[in-house]
Amino acid sequence: MDFRLTDDQEALRAGMRQLLDRHFGPTALRHAADPLAHHAPNAELTRLWAELGAAGLFSLRADESAGGVGLGLPEAVLVFEETGRALLPGPLVATHLAGSWGLVPGAAEGRVVVTAMDAGRPSPDVTSPPGGTAPDGMLVEHLEAADAVLVVGDGEVRLLETTGSDLAGAVKDGEQAGSPPAAAAAPAPVPVRSVDPLSPLHRVVARPASDSRPVAGDQEEGPGARRGQRSGDGVGQEPGDGPEERLPTVAGRGKWLPAVDVPGKWLPTGDADVLRREAGVLTAAQQLGSARRTLEMAVGYAREREQFGRPIGTFQAVQHLCAGMLVRAQTARSAVYAAAVTQESEEAYAAKLLADEAATSNARDCLQVFGGMGFTWEAEVHLHLKRAWLRAEQWGTSAAAEERLAAALL
Amino acid sequence: MDFRLTDDQEALRAGMRQLLDRHFGPTALRHAADPLAHHAPNAELTRLWAELGAAGLFSLRADESAGGVGLGLPEAVLVFEETGRALLPGPLVATHLAGSWGLVPGAAEGRVVVTAMDAGRPSPDVTSPPGGTAPDGMLVEHLEAADAVLVVGDGEVRLLETTGSDLAGAVKDGEQAGSPPAAAAAPAPVPVRSVDPLSPLHRVVARPASDSRPVAGDQEEGPGARRGQRSGDGVGQEPGDGPEERLPTVAGRGKWLPAVDVPGKWLPTGDADVLRREAGVLTAAQQLGSARRTLEMAVGYAREREQFGRPIGTFQAVQHLCAGMLVRAQTARSAVYAAAVTQESEEAYAAKLLADEAATSNARDCLQVFGGMGFTWEAEVHLHLKRAWLRAEQWGTSAAAEERLAAALL
Amino acid sequence: MDLTCTPEEEEFRARLRTWLARELPTLPPRPDPLDWPARRAYDMDWQRRLHEAGYAGLHWPEDAGGQDATPTQHLIFLEETEAAGAPYVGAGFVGLLHAGPTIAAEGTAEQRARWLPPILSGDQVWCQGFSEPDAGSDLASLRTRAVRDGDHYVVTGSKIWTSHAEVADWCELLVRTDPEAPRHRGITWLALPMDAPGVTVRPLRTLAGSTEFAEVFLDEVRVPVTHRVGEENDGWRVTMVTLSFERGTAFVGEVVACRRTLRLLAKRARKTGRWDDAVLRRRLGRLNAEFTALWRLIQWNVSEAAHGLRHGGTGVPAEGASVFKLRYSHARQELYDVAAAVLGPDALDLTREWTRERLSSLSYTIAAGTSQIQHTILAERVLGLPKGR
Amino acid sequence: MDLTCTPEEEEFRARLRTWLARELPTLPPRPDPLDWPARRAYDMDWQRRLHEAGYAGLHWPEDAGGQDATPTQHLIFLEETEAAGAPYVGAGFVGLLHAGPTIAAEGTAEQRARWLPPILSGDQVWCQGFSEPDAGSDLASLRTRAVRDGDHYVVTGSKIWTSHAEVADWCELLVRTDPEAPRHRGITWLALPMDAPGVTVRPLRTLAGSTEFAEVFLDEVRVPVTHRVGEENDGWRVTMVTLSFERGTAFVGEVVACRRTLRLLAKRARKTGRWDDAVLRRRLGRLNAEFTALWRLIQWNVSEAAHGLRHGGTGVPAEGASVFKLRYSHARQELYDVAAAVLGPDALDLTREWTRERLSSLSYTIAAGTSQIQHTILAERVLGLPKGR
């Protein structure tokens, strides 16, 4: 047993940090976040993707025989930790999964951008509120830039094509509760003004519940699909939801492609859970990277900033805030790395839960250390907080993780 | 509007503080808590009761025509705050209610000791766990010393006599799940080794559920009694409780006396809620007194105790702990005093919730400030923590209060 | 322990309600939040209406043109206007709550006559130039220099966190006139005309993406010595006088609004089904207790302030103010964290009001004395712990 | 990032399991917790069995009679013995974990030969005399005096928080030998025979009502100079050497036990119906994450310690130790607060084990460096923030 990083792992991490410094350093971040800079985020993402693809970020875990790097989840976690640290934008986790699992041609090389939807439901024995889905629909990041959407459902993985497809036309906010859109004219995804300026979001608007059942039948289904089950334990069952009762489902006019039709590896039933778990661990790794970065920033600022004639880092109140951030980051680190090594479900939930908490709380504490300066747009810290909020909603919320972890005790 | 204390109220509080210094000062407290001192707590309580009765603690709110002091709940709250500060033992709230409402002859004068059982259930719309009752039975303080037990149920108040009665004989812990006691030999209250050395407890052991229904019929009932309803929304309904399913009910061989048979004021249905609310507010006042006392203690210690060549109160870590205690105490104060003045249900729940939190958290923070010294039995601080835990279970838990306060928002 | 209002206070409340019911429907539509001149016009229109109805400068002394109302009346005024959905003080804030009271207390007769009436009538807008990038929590370390040149001060430096700078007529400015004196002793209070040559205003984008604050750059701006309020180098004391005008009423409107938000959150949660999440529901319940207590804390502080004023004191004691600020800052942040839990993923939608409020609530533990500084104030000034080193 | 054990380690584990399965059923019944001599006898019996089986002094160097096991083996040993429900080190604690390693590292050949074997064989019990009433967190301010008188030190003072003092043969004692020297420079380490004239032991009752600690009063106790380990006035360094023996394994057994308790809590909650309380249930879930992470943190620290030892370093770095202690102290207190929520009013029953553990858990944020001090260590020594004043 040696939990420490191997020399190779250390080198991999250092290499990734250098790469990101070059391709998405502080200046690029500031430019990307500048609300007044008229840039073309989709074009920039495409360029970035090619660079990341060339560096192997998306093919990291694909077999060497398939042109991949042949590394494991622990290595991926180290690399994703760096992306979180750099606040690298884009659907990195989805494209990495698509590339490393060989689900979408071109993903491994960064030639296509793949985003994802977590369309899975918590297991039936979990009585808590739905994790990751809202009655109003699901939010998907970077949909406009994406060539394909990985839909990770219950026991199945589907692929939704967006290239040149009907998903392009966006309509206005579909939240007119009184007039549910007719099935024939199911609304296309609706752009949402994202709290994170670097992560554009679309709401994939829900269909009315009465319209949902046909989905199971009128679409081509992969083996092991259990979509019909959703109406039995899904959002629609929540009391008090009466007239607005809706099921989250992809309602764009794009067609559903079961994974089996897609070139590359076909995903049998059980693998949707694996994919979702890996996505959770990689997202946790990004949160960890962010938590460690905001700690660094807070410490750096506390050393330099003077108030009352001395560096604020000499005040215990500031010192102990920083120490608390360190404790959160290192505890999350132990959970995230262990989840990557063991690939166990319980560890993965613990990793996501603790990394979400580390990222959001550290960003808030960093903001507190920065004081008024942290409240300006120019300070990087708010971007970490917003991204941390976003990631906390992706691939399993804290509430869902706590329920799973509680159930695991019995 | 002048929320501040009047001069009379200030004088009342000061008088009470003096009285308690005299009759239950630090030396008496230490003696009462000394596990090696062979004293007779019941006899001591009787003596204390006479003194408190003479001072008007129990008749404070009774009409002057009935020999009482004729003051209101705000004044009672100030006086009870002092009892909490002094860690005065005994069923003060119950005897005060019995005396001020004229429920038990001799209570007002401190000639009899009255304890209480909160046998009410949360309202049916509250889906949370039962507040204040455990499946294993209810805990009653100072039962041995008590002459009577005030049973505050759903819309009714009953009185259980203990003097010279069958309640005296205690049996061993009745928690043999396999062998529920037969109805004919319902167990008497069982002494419990109380975490608070100054508050002896008895568990009033539950009857098997199958045995509970007759209670509604085979006992004399006061008007407005709704005992039968308990089996409809009570503990017995909790899932997973299978073979141990039991209803909390007084199972001693003492007989149930409906309040109407008792000399003094008869309590119609609605008044049980009033009584319970007053009990909650007075208990919150005691918590407040304790919270302010542990703040005082922490500040005093932080001023004196030196480590690393200076008073520990110069360290921000200690300073900010103390400041946090002050914030808790003063916030709770505003809630408790307002509840006493308005006598509104929502305010009462807020008062209990915030005072419970102030008392328990302040005691814990005080312990932290005291360091190792606080961990000794001799330091008064642990007695505050233990009493705060005890009171937090009485007259409405935080969980129940939160549910009520949430429901009130709709 | 009296929470009832006197008959006079009840009458005041009734009269105000009647007036609000009549006046509010006649208000123009709310302006675009990014259109500063329109916002100024809207806020000043409201101030003019208040002035005509006799509600302007409610808490100002009568000899300054105010109503000399008691803190309780002021509380009632703020409670009722917020409950009725009346406009917030907006662009009038600094004039009515900071600069005005300072001039009223420390200004010469001429200065009072010149500056106070237009504040009350809604004709002139003031902004505040206190904070600097390097003088945040430690305000007294400010470095903007003012050098005497004949009957003018020549001012150079920069200020930050100035709201309404774009549309203000005047700025209450703290400058350093004696760099050699101890920190608090070399500061002077000046009234700066915002149209003076050398004044540059640059909008400051906050993390919420909005630009309600600005930076003000001062490049050899000439301010007449007659614009000085109080003595040279006595500006710190002059400013503290203003601050002591606080009577515990500063957050009345906000707490009323938070309690309304809390009820809306509960209703929204009920509607979406998230109400069934006991963790969320009980957080809402706890917040109900929290804001109930905060409301009572305001009443306590107002009572203390009223008592103090009746007996020649000034404003609310440090204890009440710091206790309230600490608890309220935390409660407000928790409120909008809970709002995010109610919204679920929709909390990521920046067009949601609750999401924007969540972002702006982040400043509450920082602005006007960080939570860390408030704790130290309580520990050292209220609890009497020995001064930290 | 390797969490698998080597074949040798797996073999070690298998052998230990076999031995435990055979040995544990033959143990005598557990003694009354208030009967100190019986507890000593029980603990020493267990130590004797370990000794005979070759498990005594697992982490001690071979030349001190130990097994020179790797930190990983030590981790496995502690994990397996706890999981099997074997006795805790008990009265052997100070000898095996503090005094013994100190003597092994700093003692003379004669001292090692005299004191080490009886520790390993379970024949002699040591206690610790470090803390004093006025020297808590600030251990270096200790005042117990030792004055040289010929070939003896004459020791006067008092020690606190000494466990097993009633039944110990020896006490590792820190005394001040040079009151003029800087705090850390005038301290000396002595081995005190507990039966020496002038030694008085008084049980100390903790807030949990138990007497597992004692105060030790020293009234002109004569200790031979030959009982000194290390040089005179070099006791602080000598003691720190002991502390650096920590290899991240200190809390292995406790974390294993906490995880077991957590599962029991869940089962109990399910049985009583409190499982339906989502707030409680999710607290349990969060604690599961917490203790999962703490277990991995132990493995991280042990890995660091093993690496350090392989490369001539000593023990676990300050960062890992303080991070673990802070997080674990808090998690343990939360665990027993949740236990109280599971028990409901029955948490007031002092005969409940979880209630007693709740009380004793209160010391975790205080003993062996308060949480406040741990935060400062991390801030200044690990994060490199400037030293506070």
C-alpha cells in the first residue's frame, strides 16, 4: 500500500498543469470571463478541444490499441483536478467519457465536442427529492458547441446528435405552466443565462407527463432499457405537483439514437451506472482542483494584503479560515483519490459529496479572505464559486449522495 | 413600544438573582452535584420548594385574589431565566404552571412538588419524527420527589397523584422487548441514570400497543378528552417498529384523575396547548439563562487564564468564540422575551428553538474555552451542557419546532 | 417589555398606510436597472412625493428640515413602506442617511442652508467617497491626499464602492490632509461637486455582473475650503457622528422583505414538490425562527436607541448593532442558499431574482465591517476581553 | 496511488486473523471498568499474549525488542485487532507508545535493558506526567521543579490528566531543571517510580463522571539521576522524539470502531422508526462519507510516514496529522450528537454507551492540542502564513 502519487503520476499532473498554463492561463481565463470582450466562445472551444485532444485528455483511458493513452481512472482524476484548478471551460467530463469509452468517433481526438445529460433517477429505495433533475427540466452545458449529447439514463446510454440537427433553433423560455406544449411541437432546448459565465446552459424542456409514456415505445430502445419505469418513481409522482406534472426527457426534435447504433463500444445495461460513477468522480476531481486553487489564492492574498499595519494573514481569524480550507481540501483529496482507485460506488458518492463541499465552501471562504476585492468581477474567486455551484448540481447532488451513503449503512 | 425591561422588571430579576445566590449559590450547586456527598435530594428539594414558594416563584402569575403575585408571563420569563442561570434543580416549570393556574392545591406555596409529562403529539400535518417522545417511553424528571404529575395531553390536562401511591415502587429497566408486560401488571416507572446529575429521571414505560386502546374507555375521561385519537397518529404507527410497537402512556398503577376532579381551575380542551406553550417559553427562558451564564463564565476564564505568556482572551480564536456566544444569547433573548409578550405560538416555537441552540452551543463553546479544566467534574460548565440537553428534549424538540415553523410559512 | 404601539404611533401608521395606498398606484413604472439617469429620476420623484407629504427626513432634527420622528416612528415608516412595496430610498441613500445628517450635525448655518433642503426635496443626489482599494476594513488608512492651495484643497487619489456616482451631484469625501499625523487624526471631510474638473467615474463590475458601484478617480481636483465640514484633520470624528445616527432601523426594510421571500420560498417548494424534502423544509422552518428573532432584535435595538436619545445619548449601542449585523448577514446568506435548494438546478439561471440575490448576499459578511471585525468589536468593546495583539 | 497490500502484508493479516480467532475466545471476562487493578491485570494479560505470539512492540525497532514492522503492518494490526473486538492497549498505552519509544531512542544501554523488556512482556505499566493544571495547551510552561541534590533530583509539583496512575509502576515525567532558561530549554525527562515516597495519586473525576484520569502530587520526591533519559535540560527535545514516532496509525482502531458504531446507529434508527426522519438519515449518510474519507486519510498519512521512514525521516508530517486530528475530532463529536438524535430522550440515560461516548467525545477538540492550536499550526507551519502576534 502506497497511497502517494507515483513519480509518473506526479509528472503527468505537472505536465497537465504546464499545458493548461499555456492554453488556458490566467489571461485566457480573464478574457473568457470578460463580459465586454466580443469573442466567439464556440470557436474558441473548438480550438481548445483540438489542443486538449492532442494532449490526450479525452483518450487518456482508451486502450493504446485504439489510439488511446491506456491510463486509468487515478490518472484521469489527477488530470481533471488540474482542469478544475485552471477553471478550464467545456464539457470535459462528457467528451472524456465519450473518447475513453470509444462512444463517439472523433471525441478521443478532440475533433467533436460531446456534452451530457444525467437522465438517471435515484434508485427506488431512495425517498429523497430527485437528485440532479428539476421538475422544470434538465440543464445541459455547452449544448450549442456540442456535436453530440451523451444521455446517461437508467441502465442505458443513448446518444443524441446535434450536428446540423433540429436542436439548433432555440425558443423562448418554455415555462408557461398554463399551456403545455403540444407533443407535436415539443420545444427545442432553451438557452439559460448561466450563473457561470464560462458555462453556457440550455434547459431541455420537459414534456407533459401525459406525453411521456410513448417515449418508451415509440423510440428505438437499446437492450436493457427501462425507460418506462421512470413514470413509476420519477418526478411526476411528487405530491403537490398537480397540473404541472412533467417528466424530464429530451424533447428536442433531434432523434434518439440508442448507443448500440453508434460506432465504438456498446454499453450494456450495467455500464450506465459505471459511466455515471466515473462522471461523478471526475467532476469531484475538478471540484478538488478548484478547492485547492482557492486555498492557494486565499493564502497568497492573506500574505500580501495589509490592513491595520500588518498582513491580514497574521490575524488568527484569517489564519483559521485558511486552515479550515486546507482541511476540507485534503479530506476531499483522500476521498477522491480513493474513489478513483477503488472505483466503488460508496466511495464515489463520498468523493462527490466532500469535493462539492470543499469547492463551494473554499470558494466562499476565499471570498471572505479577499474582502471587498473578492467581490469584484476581476477577481477570479467568484468564477470558482459559480463553477463549483454548477458542478454540485451535476452527476449527483449532495442530497442524493447522502441518501445513498445512508442506505449503504444498513 | 419599548422592548426594554421596565424598572420593576429589572428589580424583579435582581431580586430573584439575590434569592438564588442565597438559596442555591455556587457552593450549594457544587454540593448538589457532588457524586460523593451523601445527601437526601428529595428532602433538599422539599426545603428549596418551600423557599421558592415563599418567594412567589410558583404563584407569580396567579391572581392576587387567589394569593398569587398577579404578574404576567414576561415577568415569569425573567425569573425563570435566573433559575436557568443558577442551574436550580427541580420541576420548576411544572410546579409553576400548577401553582399559577391553580391546578394543584399547595403548588403555589411550594408545599407540594409537581412534575409533568408532555404527552401531546405533534399535529397530524407534521410528518417529522415525534417530538419529545421516544418509542421506549417518556422520561419524567423528579418523579420520586413529586407529589403529583401534570399530564399535558392532546387538548386535555390530567393529573396523576403520586403521594402514598403505587408509583413509589420502581421495577428494573422494563426494556425487555421480547416480553411485553401484561396489562394486569403494567410496570411502574423505572428510574433512569440521568445524564444530568441534578435532574433524576424516570422512564414511564410504555404499554404494548395492543393494550393501549382500552385506556380511552376504561378510564374516567374529562370533557374534551381525545385520548383514543392517539393510537391514530402516535408512535405506534412508525414503520419498522414491528414487534416492539408500543404507545407511550402512563402505565403506573396510579389512577388517572381527570383535571375536572381536581380542586382549582379546570382546564378546557384548548388550554392544554396554552399550558404546553407556556411550558416551552419558560423552559426556553431557562435555556437563555444558562446560555448567558456560560458566556459569562467563558469571558471570565478567558480574561484570567494565561497560556503562551498572555491571557487566552487576547487570541482572536478565543475572542471570536466568545463573541459568537454573545450573538447566540442575545438573539435567543429577543425571541424568548417576544414570545413571552406576544404569547403567540409561532414566536414560542422560535424561542424554544433558538434558546435550545444557544444553551447547548454556548455550553460547548464554554467548554472549549475552558480547555482541559472544563473537562473536570468540578467545573460548573458540564452541568450547564447536560441540563441544556435535558431541556432541549422537554416541551418540544428542535425538530418539532422547525416543522411547525415551516408549516406556518404556508 | 412593551411591544405595543402608542395611539400616536398607531395613528402615524394609519395615516401612512392611507397615503401609501393613494400614492403608490400613481407611481411611474420602475426604470430599467441599468439606466442610471432613469433610476435617479424615479428615486427623486419618490423623494419629492415624500417631501410633499411630510415624510422627508423623518429622522432628521426639525431645525434641519426633518420631522424629528422617534426611532419607533422611523421603524413604522420603514416597515410600512416595505410592506406596501413602495420604492426604496435608492439614489437618496447617502444624502438622507449619511451626508445629510453629518452636515446637519457639524455643518455651518450656511452649509446647512445650502445642502440640506435639496436633499430633502429630492433635487440633489449625494454619493459617498470613503473606501479605497487599499483601505477596506481599515478605513482609517485611506490615502487620498488633499493639499491646501490658498482657499482650495487640491485632491488626488481614488475611491471605490461608490454607488450612484454616475448620477450624483455631490460626494461626501474623506481625504488625508496631514500625512504625518496618527492615522485617525489627519483626515478631513469635504463636499466634492461631482462635475468638478479632474473627477472621473468608472463603473465597477461586481461578481453579480452588475455595475451598481463605481470607482471615482480624483486627479488634482480643486475643492473650495468652504466645502469642508468640521475642522481640518477632524474628519474622522465628523464621520463617526454620522454613523452614530443609526437607530437600529437600518435593516428594517430588508428584514421585512426577507420574511416575505421566506414565505414565497415555502410556497414555491410546496408547488414543485421539494417541500417533501424534510431537510429543506426544516431549514425553512429554522429560517422562520431566525427572521422572527431578527425582527425582535430590531425592536430591541430601536427601543435602546429611543431610550438613549431620550437621555441625551446617540443611536444604538455597539452591542446591538454588531449582534444584529452578524446574525443577519449569516441569515441572509442562508436564506438565499435555501432559495437555491428550492430552485434546484434552476438556481444556475441568472435571470432568477433569487439567484442574483444569492450572489449579492455574499457581500453581507464583508461590507460595512467584516464578520471577523464585528466579532472582535464584540469581544473587546462589549465583552471586555483584553485587546488582541 | 496504490491501496492494495503486498503479499507479505496479506500474509501478515491472515496470520494475525488466525491467531485472533484462536486467542480471543480464551480471554477472561472483561473487568469492571471501575476496578483498576483488575483492568491492569486484564490489559497485561493481553500484552503477555501478544508478546508470546510475537506481536509486542510491533512498531518498535528490533534492537529494542520490537518487530520493526512497517507503518502499513502496524495499520493492519490495529485494523484487525479492532475489527475482531480484541482488547485495546489499555494500561500498556504509555509504555508502548510514549515512554518505551523514548527510552529506545534516547536511553542508555542500561536504561533500555532495564525498562524496555518489562514493557513488552506486560510486566510493568507506565503512566505519563506531562500536563499540569497551569500548563495545558502551553505544555512548555510546566512548573514542576526538580532540584539536583547529589545523585538525586528532588521533585516537587503536580501533574494532571495522568491515566492509570493508580496502577502504574513508572511515570515518564517532565520537570523543570533550569527555571532561568528559555521555556523549552530548562526541561528534563525523568523516570519516576510511582512507589517513591512523596508521590500521591488522587483520582480526577471528569465531566463524564468517570475517574480514568488522576492528579499526581509530588512532594520532594527523590529520583536518582540515573533515571534521567537524555541530558539535563534537554527533555523537550527528548519528548518531541517520542511524538515523532507517530506514523499516522494513532486513530486506526478508533476509526474502525466509529464506522461500526455508524452502522449500528443506522440499524437502530431503522428499528425505532427514526430512520424516516430524513434530516437524521442524511446526517448519517454524511458521516458515512466523513469516516470513509478519514479512513483514506489515515492510509495517506501512513503512506507518507512509510515513505519518510524509508528515506530516513521520522513519522507523519505535521500537515497530515493536524488535518486528520481536526477533521476526526469534529466527526467524532458529530457521530455522537447523531447518536443522541437516534436515541431521542433516551440519550439522557447515562447507562447508554453512546451517551457516555458523547460525553467523552467532548475532549477530542481539546486534548493533545486544541482545535484552535491545530488551526494555527496548519496556518503558520504548513501554509506559511506570517506568524500571528
